[in-house]
Amino acid sequence: MTILGIESSCDECAVAVVRDGRDVLSSVINSQIVHHQPYHGVVPELASRLHVEAIQTVYQSALSQAGLTLAEIDGIAVTKGPGLVGSLLVGLNFAKGLALSSDKPLVGVDHILAHLYSSQLETPLPYPHLGLLVSGGHTLIAVVRGFDEVEVLGTTVDDAVGEAFDKVAKFFGLGYPGGKVIDDLSLEGDSSAYRFPQPRLQKATHPFDVSYSGLKTAVVNQRERFRNSRGKESLADICASFQTTAIDLLLKKVKSVSAHTGIRRLVAGGGVAANRYLRQRVKAWKDWEIVFPPLEYCSDNAAMIAGWGYHALLRGDRAGWDLNAESRVRRFKNSFH
């Protein structure tokens, strides 16, 4: 079964063609980063307008690279949320138009579930496994029991980890998006130069939750209190120390979830899954099965949408014409808050 996937939840306009849930025939992504860089973040209205301008060309490129026509597509999968409503509606309406005009089945895809599926495109990992989603908008640790069976055990109580990277980078004028520039600059720095504190959440908070607001504040406003080395302040040292603290905090929670569940298999997804320090630390864990998606599937992409959509369509799921955008994260089981 060959599925056309469409992703437009934020600032990437993407279309992909995937066969049988894994065989990626094409994956085209139109990035808007250059348009949002002057604002140090995504401007929702600008993002949706740029999607309108790009989606037809991206769609045609994806079909061309796959060597297929719409008539040869078996179904259409499109991101329904969470995300920016204006951006989501561009992809949703385009997908509905394609489905209606070609009489193809349509299915809406949850963006979070698709990110947790993205590793399966290249290296399948048996269920159940732990899922780590880390991006500019989301940070969560979950037990993944099936392509659509996810129980979130831990999430952020404030900033997402990628959001914290972006805010630190913005404060120091390092550019946008902040994750990659901090990752690159950290290679030149001393991660022990600053001993930034790992936030301690109150007892009433879920034990697997994380917080990044306090760490961000320590880095931008209180760093002299945590300085460990002498000499001139170095941005590379600040970046390396911040990155180490942020990632170590996250992985400490993953280890806690593993001890709680007894599961030692892990998949990662989201833009921060491309972080080199994160990959280095996790891949050194002994007696674990670890799968990271290829770098091109860490950020928002349509291959993961089509791959997940294949399983839903194969099961018989079908969306009606009332399929609508969902801006907020829906509740997964009874543990997401």
C-alpha cells in the first residue's frame, strides 16, 4: 500500500510517499527557517501564508521523485495536530481536496505519534519500547505499546527542551534555531566550566516530569553563581555546560522510567534527537536497544506521517470531511497533564 503523507503543523511544508509503512519513495521538505530567523522564532501568520505558497510545488515534487501519479496512490495521510492552527489547516484542506478529487481514503495523523514512529522508517524496534520525544514544542517520555498505543509517563512542566535551547541562543545572540548552533559551539567548550543546577520539582509533581525554565534562568541571568573555572567568560563553555545539564536531566528521567517499567528499549524523535551529545550518551548505554531516526527524520517531515498513516489505513481507519485541526496535545491514556 502506497501512502501520500502531508505535514504542515509548524514551519515545514512537507510531502512524502511511503510504501508499506517503511519504504520511503520520496520525502520533500520546504523549510521556512530563513523567513523566521529575523524574529528568533516562528511567526504563525507568516508560516501559514508560506505554506499556501509552497504546498502545491512540494506535492508535485514528491510525486515526481517517487515516479508516481496520484492515481497510483492508495491513501492520503495528513497531520491533524497538535500545531499551529493556520498551518495545519493548509495541509488539511489540501489533503481533503486531493482525497475528494481522486476518491482516495483519508486519515488524520497525530504529530506526536508520528514522531515516535519515525525511527521505524529505517530500523524497526519491537513493542513495547520507551519513546523519547524532544523538540522545540514537546518534551515527553512514554511507553509505546503499538503505533497508536502510547502512555506518557513524563513531560515538561514549563519549557520544552528545544524551546530552552532557542531561548538561551536568543539571549546570547547566537541565531535561530538555537539547538544546532549550541550543539556546534559546545564542541569547542568545556562542559565543566559551569555547574548549572538541575531543577528540583516539588513532591506533588509527577516523578518523571522535567523542568527547563529554572535552568534557562540560571544560564542567562545567574551564571556567575555557578561558574567553576577562572578566566574570561566563554560562550562555548556556557553552551557546553548548559547542553550537558539539559540533556543529562532528560536522560536521568529516562533511566528512572526504565527502572519503573523494566523496559530497556528506546526510540527517540523530534529535532533535539539530532543533538550529538544526546546520541553519544544514549548509545553508550550497555544492554539497551537504542534506535534514533536518521537526521532528516528528526525534524518535522511527511515520511513519518505517511508511515504512521499506512498502519491506520491498513486497519480500516477513515477520516470524514469534518476532520479538523487540533492545536493542543490530546490526552494519552491517563498520565498526560
